[in-house]
Amino acid sequence: MLQLFLIALRNLAQHSKRTLLLGGAIAGVTALLVFLQCLSSGIHETMLESATTLSTGHINVAGFYKVTAGQSAPVVTQYRKLEEVVRRTLPDVEFIAPRGRGWGKLISDKGSLQAATGGIDIAQEPGFRRVVRVAQGNLDDLAQPNTILIFKEQAKKLEVNIGDVIVLSTQTARGTNNTIDLRVVAIAEDVGFMSMWNVYMPIESLRRLTQINDESTGALHLYIKDINQIPRDMDLLREAFIAAGYKVMDREAKAFWMKFESVNREDWTGQKLDLTTWEEEMSFLKWTVAAIDGLMYILIVVLLIIIAIGIMNSLWIAIRERTREIGTLRAIGMQRRRVLAMFVIEAFTLSVLATFVGALIGAALAGLLNAAQIPVPTGARMFLLAHTLKFTLDLHGIFNGMAVITGCTTLIAIIPSIHAARLKPVTAMQHIG
């Protein structure tokens, strides 16, 4: 085998022009594949970070409280006891952020709009500063009572600026209407369609507005160190809460705001917990991710087909040029299977070297563009939930891509290699190239 490998290296070096041409094509496809994988990983990571900062945790301990059988509110009571259960059950929780939930109407002197109100404690949400980019004002001022953060498009519709006061009208947990005056302290850059309906205010102000006590909140956003453990953690949490005497709703892969109608039809009062994952709360994002991945895979398949045709044609030409060499090798005793192995090893060696070079080029290009912080166009920002393009090195995906290209190239080489192995020594030696 070592001898065949050395022969393969010698042949690649001897036919340097063809090797560079074919190797360059393989390296180019690999570089593009790695680049697209880095882009796809970056998009996934950005969307996950934006979604789990603006609207959801990796896991959400939320629920509904019903004063009467036909009226529910997205509230969990005595949330600190829930935190204790979570910390005992899940040692891999990085941090827990209580988040208020509400829906109301924002009214200014010149406009109004409906918005989902998120009550936050800015000191307990370190990821919020990474995702929300403030265009005007100061994010730290959101720690002051009766303040609000809105986004650029919302500010334009309401025709307000920093320091202006707007009115938020909403329904309390008991079904009565209430209002509060809020001072605009920050206007943030838009982050896609999620910023079209979300606004943020101090959680204490939201509690006073919705008339719930300090022991209640909308949801506990749990952030896990390893998101691959989310399914296991969900099962552990459900068992722990049931064991602690809490009523837990049946799992349903919907955002909490899509469950009001079914919850209001159920005949019960009091508290029921609802455990959801970020994917369930943001299920409407799946089609965006699926579309991006689908386009990437289609492009990769097309490129693989093109490179496969090029490799096969190149090998047929190589075999024709080396027909007398093959005849000589067969004449001095080389068996057919070794001739076959020689060409397959040659193709495999070329693929390994070319994919390695291509992977380095693709990763370097992705790294440079990531450092350049390329702005995302406004239209694309609507779906990507980001201000700049992000490229993330996914080593597992890169190695898988290299393996796929190397495997395809080697398999394609088998067909012309079989033809070479079947050449008769006498006929091959008499061939005139």
C-alpha cells in the first residue's frame, strides 16, 4: 500500500498542470462549502442569540394564572420558589432571568401601536446588551422606574424621541384596564420582525401596571450552558415540578400567546406551569432556517455534480495518456486490483490535499469577512435578526464537508480506474498516445 501511495504522489507531481487544475477545482468547491457552512452556522447562532435574548430563554418556566375559569393571564406566582427547584434540578443552568409578559397599546401625541411588553431587570440580563444596539439614549437608564426602550421603526410611527412620554394601556391580570406614563430613555436599532412588536420596560413598572405582586412574574428564562441538553433538562424539570406539587400543562409546541384560547376554554382556576423551549416559542423562525439550509444544500449538490463530471473527464484523459504506462505495469506483473487501487489512491490523495487547502482558504475568508463586520441589508435584517453578518467556524461541519467531497471524488474515480485495470498488457503497450 505504501508503494502505491508513493506511485500516486509521483504521478501527481509528474502531471503537475493537470493536478493543479483538478486540485484547484476541488479546493475551490471545498472553500465555497466551508464558507457557506461558516455563514450558515453564524446565521443560526445569531438567530438563536437574538431570539433567546429578546423573547425567550433556552428553556422557559412560564404558565397561566386564572382568577376565573374563562380568563387567564401569562403570570407565574411565587417565582423564587420555582427558581429554587430549577437550581436543584439543573446544575448546568448558566443564569435565570425573570421576565414580565404583557400586551398593550402605546399611545403618543401623534400615533399609537400595539406591542408586546417585556418587563426586564437590565442588571440581570447580560446578553441584552450584545443583541440590542442602542441608536439614541442610554440602556442603563432602563433601570429607572417608568421608562421604556423602543425601536427605531416604532419611534418613527409614534413620532417620539428621547425624553418624550408615551402612555401604555393594558389589561391587568384581573381583567381591568390600566395605564402608565413611560419616558423613552432608549431607541434601539431594528433587529428584524421581532423588533416590530416588542418593547421593554423595567419589570417593577410592569408589575405595578398589571397589578401583580413582587413574587410574580411572566416567565423564568433559563439559559443552559449546553443547549444540546435541553431535551433532557425539560424532562427533569417536568418531573421535579410535579414532584414538588405543581400542576404542569401538557407540552404543546406553540408560543405562549397562541395558547390563550385553549387555556381559557379549560375548566380550572389558579396556577398551571407551562414548560417550553426556545424552538417552541420561536417556531415561526424554523422556515427561515430551513430555507437558508435548503439553498445551501442545493448549491453544494450542484457544485458536487459539476466537480464530479470534471474529475471523471480528467481521469479518462489521464488514463488515455498513461495507457502504455499501465501496459508496462501489467506486463511486469502488477495485478488488476493493484492497478485499480493505484488510480483510486491517486484520486484519494489529490482529494485530501485539495480539500485541506480549500478548507483553509474558506475558513480564512470567513474569518476576514467576520472581522470586517459587514452590515446586513435592511430587507435581510428582517429575517436574520442581526445588524452584521456573522461567520462561525463549525469544525465538525467542516470535517464532514471535507469527508463528503473526498468520498465523492474517490468513488467517482472508481469507474475510469476499473477501465484502466481491464486493459490488456499487449494492447496497452502498443497504444500510441
